[in-house]
Amino acid sequence: MKRNWMKRQQLLGYLFIGPNMLGVVLFFILPAIYSLYLVFTDYKFMAPKMSFIGLDNVKRLLRDEIFYVSLQNTVVFLLAVPISIGLAFLVALALNRKLFFKKTLRALYFMPYITSGVAVAFVWMLLFHPKQGPINAILTSLGVSNPPGWLSTTEYSMLAIDIIWIWFMLGYNMIIYLAALQEISGELLEAAKIDGAKPYQVTYKIVWPLVSPTTFLLMITGLIMTIKTFGIIQAITQGGPGNSTMILSLFVYKNAFRYYEMGYAATISWALFFIIMLITLVQWWGQKRWVHY
Amino acid sequence: MKIITKTSHWWLTILMAFFAIVMILPFVWMFSTSFKTPAQVFEYPVRWLPSQWIWDHHIKVWTGPKSFGTYYINSLKVSLISTVGATLLSAFAAYGFSRIEFKGRNALFVVYLSMMMVPPQVLFVPKFLMFDSWGIYNTHWALILPGMFTIFGVFMMRQFFLSIPNEISESAFIDGAGHIRIFFRLIMPLAKPALATLAIIDFSWHWNDYENALVFLIDESLYTVPLGLQNFILENNVDYNGMMAAASAGIVPMLLVFIIGERFIVQGITNSAVKG
């Protein structure tokens, strides 16, 4: 009787998970294995034959100058994450106080996050227009005699991308912080105030440590999400000018679907995977130093 | 004393409202530019409301052989089918992962979670080759079929199902109901808000998805809104008013979804992040 019941449970479990598992196997697990296999081949789309080349793709990657350039740009791109998190914390602190029109304000800050990345990328492209764009017009009127050329120059293009990304992510980070701030007991903060702590001391010594698990979570998810993104960059600069906005995820895309170097593209994509693993591991290791549960 | 706190509320409100307006200025600029004349695009100081509302650019975007109408229909088709499929399949799997005990369940869930670490770039190349051999490359199925499976959705629904007390299904078990009946009659009705949240978030992903469409579609007649937008901008790269009218067309549906479903979106995003 009991055994029968257990068998039924097992069957029902698979019945519920089955349909979804089929998709996960077909669209996640199998392609992942296939991709790993491609790493060891020189497969080019439409090419008549392909052969095993061992670790040649990896060797090629390690010698590829553009790989290092895109690695560097990826790091610069990722810098947007902690900056956006820091700003979001400040906004959340303010919105957590007693304010008028709190819900409307929250919605306004959150708005960029739900809009189409490509559409906003094109808007920013015009805002950053080097000669006549409104951003440079404002800078000029503020007395900047030689405003940067933003997306049209190699020096400032990544900075412009970072600004867009900080703006885009801010609302998401802010919403999560707001939820975390609401969990902090008011009594604790009252007690600190009665003991004579100044507002900035309360923030820095009590609130910031208390929300550190949230900060940790936002860092991990933000870094992983950012490193996977290439849409907005592909849409407005295609990695240029030069290779100044070429990031790793875009580098994969270009090799695969512009040069049809499938084996090589697969290799770069696994490098990307290892970087994601590395970020996660370093974060897990590092959290012991600054995250308080 | 009361007056003092009231004024400080106002000050903070004004300060935060100022920054909030700065946040949405790009949208305001986009809308106003889409109604201006070409000569007014880069006028400075910026005129936030056009002196004269010109509809020509919007008409250009919505008519002709490359009308956004086609892109809208394509996007709606892809997004709606994917979202309905993804929401139901996630709920099914999440029920299995949270409320049925069976051997290997936790190991399987770990496999699911580990797949979240694999970047989509790893999957693009093999999926492209697989879809090509299955004959679904350059069809909407290349977006819809994989779009029906979301690991995030399973994760989010599982969190929700775990929060429903076990007693509820236990009393139904005693009355002789099985898992399938409990799922449809008891759990799904309780999960309506969570399902709505997942559906809205999932829909926004599909609607905004540019990267998959870029990889898997070639024919212009199949383009979804983000691809259509890119195409429009490539072909009209000096028509800044038209570009902004096209960008507005891409953004407005999500703004409407956001205004209607803000509560669900905020709730869902917070729940899945904080409790996850």
C-alpha cells in the first residue's frame, strides 16, 4: 500500500515536471552540450567540412587582441552595476521616508527598467549626439568648452554606455532596496537615535549593514545580467567606434552571426561562462567579509 | 513641531521629484521630438512641448509597406503564445518541485538552477544550428518554442507555492482529492496574483526581446517590434523625428502594461528577489 503510494507520487512528480523538463533539455541542456562539443571543432556555418582541432580555438582566443579589448570593455561595462546599486540605495533611503506622492515617484524611477532596451538606446543615441545633442548643449551652457564626443569617440563611448546602463538598472535596484528597508524595525533606528547617533551614522553603521544581503544579491544578479547583455550596444554602436564598445557577449555574437565562426564563437561563449562562475565564486567568498545575515 | 516635519516632507518630495523627472526626461524628449519639425530637434534651450504638433512622423511609422502594424502583430503573436505557455508550464513544474515529494526532486532542481548560470550566448550557436536543421530557423517558432520555458518562472512560482500552508492540501487529500485536482481546483485559484505577476514580467521580456529575434529571424515580414525599430532607424538614419516616433511606438505598449500592472510587477520582482 505504502509502496504503491510512493510509486504514484514519483509518477505524479514527473508528470508535473515532465513538460517543462522536456523544454529545458531541448533548449538548455542539449544546446549546452552541443556548444561544448563545438569548442573543439573549426566548424564554420555552410563550410563543406569540419574537423577536430583540439584546443586550437582556446589558443587562438588567448592570442586574440580583440578578446583582451573586449574583456577590458566588459569590466568597464560592469562598473555600472555597483554605481547603479549605490545610487539606488540613496534613492530608496529617501523614498522610504515620509514623502508625498511616494507611489508615483517610485513608479517614475522604475519606468526605464520595463521599457524596451533598444528603443531607449536610440533615444540616448540622439541625446548624446556629439555636435547638437541636448546633453552637450547643457554641458556647453554650464561652461564646458569642449564637451566629449560620447558615442562617436573611442575614449568616451564606454562611459556613455555605462551612463545608459546605470539609468536603466537604477529602478530595479531601488525597488529591491525599498523592500529590504521596509523589513528593518523602526524600534532599532529609534533606539540608535535616542542613544545620540546622527542620521548619517544610523545609515552607515546600522542600515547599510542590515541591507548587506540585499546588496550582495543585487551585485550578483546585476553583474550576471549585465555581462550577458549586448542588445543595446549592438543596436547603437555595433561595438564601435573601432572596438571601443566591443564587449565579450557582443564578441560572441559577431563571431557567430557575422563571421559564421561557430567553433570559435562557442569557445568565447564558454569563456563568458567561466567569468560568470568566477564572479559568483568571488562574491560568495567575499560576502563573508561584508555581508551580515 | 508638526509644521516643521511637514515642510521637510515637502523639501524631500521636491528633491526626489526633481531627480525622478530627470530620470524620465529621455522619454519626454522622445515624445516631444516625435511631434516636432526637423529644424526643432536640437533646439536649445530644449522646448519640452512642441509649438505645433506635427503628426507626419507617426503617420510615416504606421503606414506604408514597412508599417509598425506588421511588427506589432508579430510581437503580439510571439509574446502572447510564449507567455501563456511559459506561465502554465512554470506553474506545473513548480507544483511538482514544491508540493510533491519524490526521489531525485532536489537534484533535479539544482540542475535547473545551474542552467540559470549558462549565458544565452553559449546557447545561441547550437540553437541556431539545431533550429536550422529542424526547419524552424527564420520562423516565429524559433522564438515561441524556447520562449515557453523559463527557469526563472519555475523558480518564482515554486517560491509562491512553498508559501501556501500544507494544511490546505492535506484536508483536500483526506477528502479523497488527488494532486491533479488539488492543483487545478485549489492551488491555481490561490496563485492568481502570482500567475499574473509572472505573466506580466514574462510578457515584457518577450515584447522587449531583441537579441533572440536578431539571431533567429531574417525575413522583414517576420520582424518583431525591436527588430522593426532597428530596421527603421537604419533606413532613416537622418530622420530624427521619425526615429523618435518609431521609438515611441516601441515603448508605449510597455508603458501601458506598466501603468495597469505596476502593483503586480513591483510585487513580483520584489518577492522573487528578496525571498529567493
